[in-house]
Amino acid sequence: MEANTNEDLALQLQRYQRLLESTQAVPWEASLPDWRFTYIGPQIVDILGYTVEQWQEPDFWVQHLHPEDREWAMQYCQDSVSRLEDHEFEYRMIANDGRVVWFRDIVNVIHEDNKTVTLHGFMFDVTERKQIEQVMRTMASTGSSLDINEFYKICVKNLAMVYNSKYAFIGLLQESNQDVRTVAVWSGKDYAENFEYNLDGTPCKEILNREKELIPKDASLLYRDDELLVNMQIHSYFGAPLITSDGKTIGLVSVMDINPMVLTTLTSPILSIFATRIAIETERQIAINSLTYSQNALTQAQHIAHIGSFEYDRKKDKFFWSNEALSILNWTEKNQTTNDLSHYCELIDNKDREDFLILLDELFNNKEFIEHEHRLLLDGKNRHIEFRAHHYFDNIKQRNILIGTIHDVTERYEYEQELQKMANFDSLTGLPNRWMLNQKLHDAIEAAKSSGISFCLALLDLDGFKEVNDTLGHFAGDKLLRQTKPRFENLLREHDYIARLGGDEFAIIFYPISQVSEAEQLVNCVHASFTEPFELEKSKIQVGASIGISVYPDHGKESSELLRHADVAMYQAKELHSGHSVYDAERDPYGPRRLALINDIRGAIEDEQLLVYYQPKIDTVTGLVKGVEALVRWQHPVHGFIPPNEFIPFCEVSDVIHDLTDYVVVKSLNDTLAWNKAGLDIKVSVNIAARNLMNHSLSEQIQAALTKTSASASILQLEITENDLMHDPERAKTTVKKLSEMGVGLTIDDFGTGYSSLSYLKHLRVQELKIDQSFVIDMLKDENDAVIVRSIIDLAHSLGLQVTSEGVESANILKQLLSYGCEHAQGFHIARPMPATELTSWLKSFNYQKLFEKT
């Protein structure tokens, strides 16, 4: 059941699975119709607090969807599955501690046979992104034209939504400075009546002393004298002061909940943004209200709020600016003599000027009020100015007089830009993120449809990046990632686009291309840029890149298709160490042919169409054949011979592997019993995949096979690769212990290619190490390989284990292994894999001494 290429692919698959489970993406697999998760990445435990075992209960996902999302999310998913369509959507789930967590779910629908549908996917925690979006929506929806009370209401409602809290309120400090009067209160699902309360003994008092108060839990225990807090059973409390532009504290904003709230890196910045905006609007309202009083009060209010006022006379074509307006515009009173409308418009950015003049014309004709934000070039810098104006009739009842304000909102604009940048760009490299890539990919597809041109999507993964992180630390890894940006940007053409998807994975859209070969040339340039080492501290570090290419429309006409196919090609490039690879449907484990083969192999197992070949394993001292390794072969009735590396890998990522393993174990046990009855004392080795090893019922499955064949456990040896053991060491250790107690022999296969530790091996109940053939084949030509082989043999003996060497392809290799003290050998020089009938004859005629005569 194993070939050299299969071992390499299995190793890559295991490394890929470990890589997946170390990222923020949560891989999963689920079956229908009971919505049962047959697999989910362990990261989900940290995100939601439920165990992996709980996820494997039927309908667990459905039961923990947010009540408002449950019906539509299930319907959407069911509709997509009924059409066998891959899909993606965003929804909320309720965490074990009551939190609401947003997920983005990318789902692949796998139709395994006429009845069975399996779902594979990745879940991404997008809660922080949703918080940022909510802040941006709030900022966008609370323009200055809103009534102040409506503005306050929008803010408290959105504050509660952002923090997923039950309560939120805005309070203004009263004249006594000992009491606060609320101006807007959100309670549960609606607004509540405003109220007044005393500050003594409350966390609000701490806030008004100019410090934020962030209490994620036990708030009512910390402030036992706050009757309101205790009576409401408040568990968590976040609050910030409202501070005017001259540094005066005028109130506070607060969110509270009866459950704990989670502190994140965005908790404080978002609260500050809300507090700043509320303070500005409150300050603005104070200023506007003061317009009804004396000019002195108006001037003072403008100074506090940094809002300038003006009057414009259309007949005279002249502005009259207040002192604060002149300060904003950085003018002096001398400008009053030459300050006409054209003079002001000259300062407006060309892109904003036309819209401003149109609004102004409407104000003079029929509008009562206008508000326009535009950029003014002041002292060589663009400032964002909010221009608000009302018309007034002059003494002949004509619309010739405007009275209004200007406000420098540059700081607010920069806040909003920063939030947008956080939502759309990777904070580490400054490159666009996955969300921006999806938008750009959609735009590229639409443009290509209308123009009939092609483009390509290239996914790039850095080779050796994990080793940089593990060896030099994440700080060095981050520094390396930052250095990739200029390398990429130097290679991009006018319409090309680069984005960082996360970790060490990037995506490039090359738009347009004329043919696939042009895409490969562009990708080769990218690959060549990584031949130059990266400067990290005082070291030069070399990393490579594996790049997968998918081309529109050849490899897909939708974003999801192009992304998935480029991802498949990228892992083909990793597997082949080829630098880059163009998507090939024939090598796609989830392509139509592969999916058809999954159905076919189920039938082949049921109809016993698969063949089991055997490769002998000899004792290097006695020359006796001590055992054979069972290797599965498939002669397909339509496609002919299918190599193991084409069908075993996709069996290993589905439950088909359990049936295949059972088939091989039973068949090889029956053949071995027949040889034993014929007087041939040998054992049989069967390879076990990682999916078998992670199956809690593996020992029961093996026992069932032994019972079915009436075979003794002592004739069966199970081979488990070193990397499969280290996938989940504790679970593997438990499974190995059960098998050992049954009397089944155990071998660590492909030893030397993984990352097992000596302390782990020492406590593992195995009898044998099997040296990977990649070290053995070239050991006579490569001194390093020879040292590795000898070291493994010495290590095994020190642990009380025997050793088998694979890849024995010459008499000289066999002699060298014998001199090293290697107990067993296996390889083409001894015998190639053969059917059971041929092996019987071979066993009877085998002559050990002749192996040393062959070259």
C-alpha cells in the first residue's frame, strides 16, 4: 500500500495539515444530513471554548448558531449543498462563555457517491473585522447634519453592537461636577429613559479623572458601593471620558454587560474613536447653540470647538470670516479685503470644486441648507474642511446671504482612513489583504469577461519560512515578511496586483496575459527575486518560494475556482520542488477524475478487485526471510494500472482509508497464514496512515481482522511513519499502547525524515525503526547519508530497537549495512514487490549468498 512517491506525498500532506492547524484558519469536515463534524481543527477550542469531541456531536453546529442567523444560514447551506456548489458566508455563533463570535466560512461540497455528501471547509474568526466595520458604519452614518439626540442614539446602539454588550450610555457632567445626566441609553434591545446619578463610588468617577476604565469582569465586586451597578448585576464595564479640544472633561461614554467582555487590541482604540467623535459633536452642538446668543459667546464657542463662522454676500461677492475661521484657513484679517468666492474656490482641490459649486448654486435657488466636505490646499498641505451653510433673504427678499461654519475635520478623516486601512490592508507588510484581493479578483473577472482577455492568479508560499521562525523567532520572521513587499512591487506591471493572504502566503494577479507561457515567465521572475538572501540582523537568510498558477478562463471563471486551483498548483510545486506549477486537473485531488476514482475504489474494495503485492525483508545475519511488506496495487477496469501515489493520498484524506486498510490487513493475514501452513515462518507488515492512527477504534478494527482470519497478532507488524506519530503524539502513544498490548508488532517507518524526540521514542512501545530509503540509496556516494544511516542504527540499538533499511539496491549497500549492524534489509536488489503466488515460489528458491554475487 505504499510507494516511494506516496511516502513523499503523505509526508507533504501531514506537514500541510500541521501547517493548517498552526494558522488562524480552522479546517473542518462535516457530514450530512446530521451536520456532524467528523473533523475540526483544534484552534476552535481557543476561539469558542467547546471541545473537539463536542463538535463531533450531531447538530452541534446548528444548535450553537446565533438565533438570528440559524434559519437563514442552514437554508443557505442546504440550498448550496443541494446544488453541489462550493460556497462561503458569514454568520455568528454563541461561544461557551456567552460571547458572540463572527465567522467567515469557506465551504467545499464533496459528492463522494450517489448518496453521500461531505463538506470540507475553513472557518475564519472575523469578529475584530466586524467590529471595525461597525465603527466605520457608525462614523459614516453620523454626519453633522444629524440632530444631536439622534446622533447620540446611533452611537450608543452601535457601541453595544461593537462590544456585544447589553448596555451602553452617554452621560454629560452636570454643573455640580458630582452628577452625570445621560443623554442616550441603550438597554438590551431598545433605547431606555435618560436618568441622573451621583458619581461617588462608581467607575464613572475614575473615567472623569481622565483615565479609561476597562474592567472585563467582576465590576460589581470592585465597586460594591455603586448600587446601580450591583442591582443590574453588571459583570463588565468599559468607559472613556469625553474631552473637548481645550482639554475639558464634559462627560463620558460607557458600555456594560452582565457577562464578562473580552479585552482585545481594538478595545481601547475603538472606545477612544467613539469618545472623540462624541466629544467633537457635543462640542459642535454647544457651539451651534451659542449662535443664538451674543457675538462674544459665539466667538468663545468657536474657539473651543475650533469651528469658524462666516457670512457671504452674493451681491458683493465677499466673505466675512470670524477669527476662528481665519485661524483654520491660516489667513489674517487682510485677506478680508480680497476674499471673494473665486478666491476661496481656488483653494479647493480640483476633484471637489465642481460638486461644491453645484451645491452652492442649489442653495441660492431652492435648498435651505448644504453640507460639503472638501479638501483645501493650505500652506502646501491638504486639509479636510466641513463646509455648512444656510441661506438667508436679504432686505429685498432675495437669496443673497449665506451664513455658515467651517470645521477642520482632517483628524477625523485620518481616523477613518486608518480604520479603512486596518480593514483592507495587512498591518505587517502594508500590502492589501485577502478581502481586498477578493474584490480585485472579482473586478478582474468582470473586466476579462467584457474584454475577452486572460489573466492569471499566482499563489506563493515561502519555503523555509517556518524554520526561520523556529530558529530565529517570530520577530525575525516578521522582519523577513516586511522585506518581501519591495521585491514584489518591483516586479509588478501597471495593472498587476499583490496581496498578503496571511502567514507566509501571498497572491499576485497578473493582468493581462496573452498565454500560459507568459504567466510562467512572470512567475519565474518572481521566483528569481528570492535567490537574493534576506538581511536579518547580522545574518543573511535564504528562503525559496513555491508558486501555483491558475489562468482565467482556462482554470476557472469564478474567484473561488481560481483560488482553489492556484492553491492545488502551489502544493504540486511544493511536492515536486519545481518552483512553480500550472494547475493540472489530472493532479487535482478534488478534480472530477479523482472524485470518480473515490467512488470506483469503494467498489473495488467491496468487489475485492485490488491486488496486494509483497516485498520481502531479510535478516542480514542469518540470510533468512523474516517478513514481507504488503503493498496495494490497482488495475482499474477502464483506466488501467493506477499508481499507488494517485489513489492512496486521496484515500488518506477521506474515510475510504479505513476500508482500504481493513481490506489489506485481512488479505495479507490470509496470505501469511497460508505461507505459515506451508512451513514458511514469516510475518507481514502493513502500512498505517495518519487517519487510521487518529481513529480511536483502530485497535478494535485490527482485532476484528485477526478474529476474522483466526490469525495470531504475533504475525502482524504495523508500520507507522515518524511524521504520522508526531501529528498528535499523545493520541498516537495511546493507540500504539493498545496495539502493543494486543501483541501486534510496531515499526516506525521513514525514520530520519520527521521530528520525533528521543524522550518520546523511549516511552513508545515499538520494536523497530525503518530507515528511509532516501538516506540508504546514496550512502556509498554521500558521506553525510552514510553518517545518518550509521547514527540511526546506533541510536536504535541504544534504545533496544531493531533496524530495517529500505532502498537496498546493490550488494555493496547490503555489505555496508551488515558492517553497521543493521538487522534487516529490504529493496530491489533483494526482490521487487510481487503477487502472493509468485512470492511462494520465490521464498522456496531464495538464496541469500547469491545476493553478494549480484552487482
